Amino acid sequence: STPLLEVNNLRVSFKMHAGEVQAVRGVSFRLDKGEVLAIVGESGSGKSVTAQTIMRLTPTPPSYIKEGSIVYEGKTDITKLSESQMGKVRGAEMGMIFQDPMTSLNPTMTVGMQIAEGIRKHEKLSKSAALARAIELLKLVGMSNPEGRIHQYPHELSGGMRQRVMIAIALACHPKLLIADEPTTALDVTIQAQIMDVMRDVQEKTGTSIILITHDLGVVAELAQRVIVMYAGQVAEQGSLHDIFYNPRHPYTWGLLQSVPRLDSDKKSELSSIPGTPPDLYAPPKGCAFAPRCPYAMKVCMDNDPPQFEIDGPAHTAKCWLNHPDAPKVDRPIETGG
Ligand code: SF4
Ligand code: MG
């Protein structure tokens, strides 16, 4: 069937005084209807810029789409839309949730009015009908006493409740795609789990597709069916949740998996991170972008950018020379396998 979204060789750069920052460098993926896709990577990997570009939210200038297409429902190329055409897509077709709800909520307006305004921007509805839907939406995101909450202001709510309100606003016009950029990062651990439960619940009830942007593979395991691992503006590896957790084929994915706190360990909070820093995206390396941090780097890696190697078919690919048939066999540093 037609995918909801098809991103083809997307390149996004920022023109700065010091030169061009190549933030997204040839990203391709597809998202099916009702699917939950996680995009994982460190800060600066291009995951947020990719998500924001789908909603055309990166500032132009300095950002611009250098190449590629983002095809929505098999017909509309998002990269070609004008700002006013895009205004109709945002909110109505796609909703977005950000890390910090406080910066996106209007402090001077009750939450009921903010949700109602969002609805009325796209649909001809009376204020009272829109407020009635606001109450339904607050119920959907698990808010207690929604009839009372609609009269409250953002500062009267906890961080977790504000994030629920943001999810309600994002869902107000029944979008087919919900993009959540680090939706739980600013919240403490117990609230994070509650918000992930809300997301899962909302996905099951509405059937919306979700793109979840996160640096945390633990969060991914909670919700996603498919995973894209990004590094230095490129897709390092992509596959099903099972592929990524049980048959990872890229050393960067191995590193990320080592950083996931083990539930069966008492050293839960000790995250081992991958030594080194990502490459300078003003001047990306000509070989593998991960080579300077990769314990398995070979000569070929320095000189030649690896292609996406298919692992048992096109649904699982890894951009690493270790997947070449003639590559040496290496021992993975982590135990995988269920
Ligand atoms: Fe490491 Fe080479 Fe694979 Fe890059 S291509 S991740 S340097 S082994
Ligand atoms: Mg980000």
C-alpha cells in the first residue's frame, strides 16, 4: 500500500557565516500508516532537523532543503509546498510535540481555549463545540477532571500534565502523523513512563502514525515498531525493533545499546557512553563518518563512505563495511539475542 510518508535522499543544510553545516546528508525512509517509527541518535545527529523538515519548521534562512523529497500520501511533495499550503498541513495532517511544553503553550490562555483555537484554525466549529472536543481530547490523554482543567492556565499544571495538553493539541484535528521530538526528556522518570503510556494508548485508539525522536533506546523499546539510527546526518542503521535490539549490524548501534541501562543490573544509572565526538558537519569526512570513534575501523573505512548494506532484505540496512561479504568477522562487544 501507499506509505503515509516517503523520505527520499533528503539533504538539509544551514548556511552560516563560517560555511555550510550539512545537518542532514541523504536520509531515506518510509513510514506506513499506523506505524510507530523511532529516530535515534545523539544531539547533532540530524534527527530533529529531519523531523522539523517534515513539518517545514526549520528556519529559512539559514536552513534550506538542498536535495530530496518528502512525499506525503503518495502525492504531495512537502518540500515543494508554499508556507500557506504548509499551514494547512500542519495541525490538520501532522501534529508535533516538543521537548518543553512550556515554550509552546501560551501562558495567557486557558488550556481549553488553546486546544479549541487549534481546532478552529482548521475546522469550522463553534467555540462551545470546540471546547467540548477539548474535553474529549483531555480525556483521551488521560487527564483527570478534564471539565475543570480546561479553565486552567499552563502554569497551574505540572510538567507531565502540560505535556498531556501538548499531545491533546497535537491530536486536536485528528492528524495522520504525530511527530514527537524528545517528548519525555524534560520530565522526571516516573512522569516519562506515564507520558509513554499516553502515547501508546493514543496510538492504539486513534491509529495515527508516530515518528518518535529520541536519544534514548529505552524509550524506543516501549513504543516503536521500526527504528532508524542516525549518526552525523546519515542513517547508520535501520530495521525493525527486533533487528535493532537483537541483530544490530553497525558499531554505532552497538555503542548505543551498551548505553541502555540494564533492567537486571544494579548499576542502572551508570550509562557508558561512546568515547569521542561526532565529526564536524561543516566538513564531513570522505570515508565513514563514525571511523574516528569506531574500534573496528579498517583502511577502507577511512577512504570510502560505506553504502547501505542490506541484511536479509531491504527492511534492515546498515551503513558499515563490516557487512561486506569479504569483511573480517568481528565479535560484537555486547550480548544480544533474546
Ligand atoms: Fe566502523 Fe568501518 Fe563500519 Fe564505519 S564502516 S562503522 S569505521 S567498521
Ligand atoms: Mg533535538
